[in-house]
Amino acid sequence: MMTDHHTPGPKTRGLKPRKLKIGIAGLIVAALAGCTGADVEYNYPRSGPGGVPTYEKQESIFGEGGLTLFENQGTAAPSSGEGGGIGVNSFLWRASLDTVSFMPLQSADPFGGVIITDWYAPPDAVKERFKVNIFILDRALRSDGVRAKVFKQQRGSDGGWADARADDQLDRQLEDAILTRARELRVRTAPKAK
């Protein structure tokens, strides 16, 4: 009878699979940690010709961030609603948030003046839902300082949502509601005459 003798081979000097996975995970975490603090430039819509949102940078004769012609930079009175902590008119910002407070927010950027809601289905109309994008375009409380866009979807027979044309008057009604609320906020915070 022949016996099978197993002779041990040379010892493997490589990493075990578990240690290899932990090492790779550590490298990934270190690489991701090195990405923090990266310089990222955010471009948000600004007021262009006719009050239409634009991503173009404003021109200046002294370069970027220099002297800007025909614009009120840093000369606003404290009661003008130009909050020091946000980049847009504080009355328009607060009024916009108040006006769409019944809808869930997806994104709100006070420096760029952009508010985006998530889809909202009114309780009395379960076969349609709405979403709103609001752009605050100016640091002053002006009628052309805010733009709103209402999106609408309707539930189809298959149960899925399909885009539907929203009434353009909804955009204007929402803008008017925001402006009315902003004026109320401004009157409420105005200094009282003695």
C-alpha cells in the first residue's frame, strides 16, 4: 500500500485575502480624504438682460471682482434687506421660503438665490403633482428680482407620472405671492417713526 505524503510547498509571502481587502479599503479612504478642500467654483443664475437668469459672469473694466459699472455694490442701507449672511435680498429669500413652506424642499442656496422644491401632490388632486424652482435675481427688493417656474406631472393610466404643461399664470401668481410676502416682511421690520 502506497501512502501519499504531502510535502509542504514554499510558504506564501503574499497577503491573505482579508488583509488585502482591508488594505485596499484603507487606500480608497485615504484617496477620498485627499479630495476634501478641493477648489470648486459654483455658478448660479444671475440677472441678465430682461431679468432672465443667466450663468454668464458680469463684465468689469478692472477684471473679475473689480469695479463694476452701473451696479449698487456695497452701498445699500442696513434696512434694504441685503442680509450680510446671504447673497440675495433677505426679504425675497424669506418670502420665497414662506410661500413654498407647504412643499418639501430639495435644495435651498441662499448665496446663489436658488430654491428647488421636491414634488408635491395636493391632497385634493391625487392624480397630479407640482414642483417649483425659484430664482432670486437681485439684492434689491424689486418686482423683477424673483423668477418662479412651476412644473406639473399627471398620473397616467399605468400609474406612472408624465410631464404635463403647467399654466404659465401659475409662475406669475407664485411670483406675486412672494413679492407680496416680501413687502409685508419689509414693512414689519421698518423702523417706527416717533
